[in-house]
Amino acid sequence: MSGAPGIATRRAGLRWMSLFTLAWLAIWTVQLTPVQLLLPLQLDTPEDDWIRGVVSSGIVLGVGGLAGVVAGPLAGAISDRARAGAHRRRPWALGGVALTAACLVLTGFAEGPWAVGAGWVGVSIGVAVSSAAFTALIADQLPTTQRGAASAAVGSSQAVGIVLGVGLVVLLGLGIVAGYLLLAGIIAVVGIAAALLLPDPPSTEALRPQRIGRPRLASLRDRDFAWMLSGRLVTNIGNALGTALLLFFLLHGLGQESTTAQDNLLLLIVVYTVFVVIASVITGIISDRTGERRRLAVAATVVQAASGVVIVALPTFEMTMIAAALMGVGYGTFSTVGLAFAADLLPDEQDHARDLGIVNVTAALGQLIGPVLGAGLVALAGGFWLVFLAAAVLSLVGGALTAAARPRALSA
């Protein structure tokens, strides 16, 4: 290999991209299906006290997300420091996958907010650890001209994973326990296979971070990296506000019956997914060819904000469908281009996993703050209009913060 230090120049082939995509498809499926469907069903309360169920769900997701926020960067930092001759990413990918599968089973059999929350903390830690390991492969093994494509695989897999998981549970008529068992099987089989088959060259002394004269977490002192992180965090909070409480919105905001709400949730997710995939693929390719990652990411936040405005203006199921399409375009573009932009801004090639773990944390932190904030806004307003309004405002703020990060000239 040649080129700038720490930047790969050999292009990855179809096999690498396929395995990488399958790994992320499994991760997103087992993480987001409970968030969108299984956890709300477990924690929902009677109609006369439905706000308590919303608050319980928000707290469980928030605590689980907080655990992932700590675990992801920590696992990434330790994997960066693997001794010479040892694999850096594979052990953490395998360990995270195994922990996720085990805790999904425990969560499925849990009853009550405390037990469900404990199980979900384990799932969140496992997902964060495996995500840190797989995300590091983008910076470890791909040239800058393929990072947009790999990020598109991550972004589009997120949307497809929701459809796959919710679709299987709803269409097969699975109960809560059976749904969790299915998810545990998916991550165990696909996650372990991807971790074993994706390349993970042994570490060398040159790759290990050297701390002499260099402060810890020096990347956070990098102006552009810090602006990018803050924009990613706020935009993800906006996305979580617009998506995490959808089942509750259908049940208690639009007054739909449980079976109808589950079917309509699946329909909304399908619409969202189609537009996420289209936007991810197209903008990933465009960003690789033009290098215009920042502008595309900022434009995406405006589209995402429009989805919240649509629901606030006319809260009907038909307008919610339109909002789902807009959210798909906005978030599909932002998640893809924003991740590639983050990889371009990495300050130190010796800390890829740690710094990309921090990048993942901003997304995870946004997804944990969103439900907690949303639950509070629902309790405050006694409805959902304030949730979607806040989603729109925060999306625009996230775009402004992202715009403050200056792109860097990188070698291809």
C-alpha cells in the first residue's frame, strides 16, 4: 500500500462489501426491531395510563443507550492497542455479537420495566462493542474513494434491518418472546460469520497508539472533528424524536387499534426504508465522486426537518406516510454521507477504532436522548405535536453545526 499514512489505497472487492453489509444488516435488525416494536409492546400500559408506558419505554431506551455510549469507544480504544501480531477487531466483533444474542434472549423473557431494562442494557453494550469493531474496518481497510459506498451500506442496512425485523415479527405473527429469540438467532449466525470471514490483519507496533507527548482523546480537541460530532449528535436526536415513538403515536395519537397500529407501523417503516436505501446509495456514490460530503449532509438535515413540520401541520396517517418518506430521504443521506465525512476527518490514523467509536456514540447518544426527551415532551404536552416540532428544530440545528466543520483534502 502507498499514499498518506493510515489511508488504504487497495480497493475492497464485492466479497468484502457483501460481508460488511450483512454484518450491519444483522446489527440494525436486532437493535431497531425491539426499539420500534417489541419494547413498546412489552412496556405499553392500559389506555387510561398510556403516558406511563411511553415514559417507561423512553427510560429503558435511554439507560440502554447510555451503556452503549460508554462501551463503544472503550472497546474501540482497547482494540486499537492490541499487541503486535494479534487481531485488533475480530475478537471484539465476536464478543459483542455473543453478548447481544444472549441478552436478547434474556430481554425476551423479562417482565416489568426493571427486568426489561436490565436485559436491554446488555443488548446495547453488545451492539456498541460489535459496531465499534465493524465500523473501524472502514478506516482500517478502505481508500477514501470507497468510504461513501461502505457508509451507504451501513445507512441502507439500518432501514432494511427495521423492515426485516418488524416484517418478520408482524407477518409471522410472532409473540414477544419468539420475536426476541428470532433476533438472537439472526445476530448469532450472521454476526459470527461476518466477523470470522472479514479480513482483520494482525496489528503491528506502528499501528499501536503512542501516548508520549500526546494528550488522551486529542481528537476531541480537533475543531472540525468536534463540530462534526456535535452536528451528528443533534441530528440523530432529531431523527430519534421523529421515529422512536411511532407505535405510541399510532396507538394514542391517532387512536388506532393495536393490530391496525402494528400493521401501519410496518407500512410506515417500509416507506421509510425505500427512501433511506435510495438516498443512501445515490448520495454515497455522489459523495465519493465529488467529495461534497458536507454540503450533502447539511441539505439532508433540512429534508429531515421537513418531515416533522408535515406531521405538526396535519397529524393524519396519510401525512405521516409523507413524513416517513421525507425522513427516509433526509436520514438516509445524512447517515451515509455523514459517516463518510467523519471518516475523512479522523485526526489520527492510530486511533481509528476509538475515534469512530466516538462517532458511533454520537448516533447512539442521539437515539437514547431522543426517546427520553420525547417521553418528557409527550408528558408535558399531553400529546405528540411538540415531539415532532422539536424533531424539526433539532434537525436544523444539527445541520448548522455540521456546516461549521471544514472538509480536508485527502489522498485517494
